[in-house]
Amino acid sequence: MINDILNEADDKMTKSVEATREEFATIRAGRVNPSMFNKIVVDYYGSPTPLQQLASFTASEARIILVSPYDVGAMAAVEKAIRDSDLGVNPANDGRVLRCVFPELTEERRKEYIKIARAKAEDGRVAVRNIRRHSKQHLDRMEKDGDVGKDDVTGAEKRLDLLTKKHTDQIDDTLKAKEAELLEV
């Protein structure tokens, strides 16, 4: 029963780490990446649709990405969604594709991206700690109900703390890598 709680906590913490990594992928570094468009949602004939389902992406150069909508009728909606996003680009429409030219990253913009990355990392660490707190409450409830002994709960809490540390360290390592990537000129 204790192992079930710890395994569930480990799975949830791993998912939190992966979610944080996905958030980091949306932060632009030196080279453009189609994953930057993952969070953009387009109003496609009245229903919100992820941009990834409506278009293909081609990174022709380091700072240029071509967005080719599958449905030319959705071109205006895709263009509006990209323009309104937090990417900071104004797509050029040639009738078939949208050309998104990303500006050169300034030192100030890099520092701003690092702040965003640190905030996303902290959100990930908070999620991991919340999972730890929830699992600990579950263990305490089991001890209070008399299902398990105090020694078992103490051992489980130590293992839970090790799991928490392992996952927060993974987030910290990913953050360090992202910061290095952002500072790279």
C-alpha cells in the first residue's frame, strides 16, 4: 500500500518534470523551433484548435520559420493567432505560407527569457512539492487509521523526500541547460 503511494507520487512527479521541459521548449533561444508554436490556439471555424493541427512548420533559416496552413481558408485565423501570441512576431502572408521572421535576441530579451524560464522552473518545483505534500497527507492518514505503523510511515517519508529531491534536481538541471542555451550567442 505504501509502495503504491510512492509509485503514484513518482509517476506524477515525472509528469511534472516533463511538463516543465515542454514549457522550456516554448521559450525561444538562438534558433527558431516549431515547438515554440505548441501553445498557440487558433479560432478555426468557431472552435479553438491547436495550431499544430492546422499547419506544418519549416525552419528555413535560424531566425525564419514558414507556417503552411493545410486549409488556405484558415490563413487569416492562423495569422491572427500568431500575431496575438506572445512570440513577438508579425507574420508576412504571401497567400500560401506565413513567413515568421524572429528578431535577433538582444541581451535584454535574453535576460527576460531567463526570468520566464526560472518562473516556469519554480512552477514545476511547486508542482512536485504539492505532490509530495499530498502523498505525505495520505501516509499520515493511513498511520492515523492504524493501517500501517509509525516506522513504516517514517521510512516511506524518507523515500518520498528522496523522490522529491531527485525530481526537483532534474528540473534544476534542465533550467541550467536552458539558461546556458539562452545566453549562448
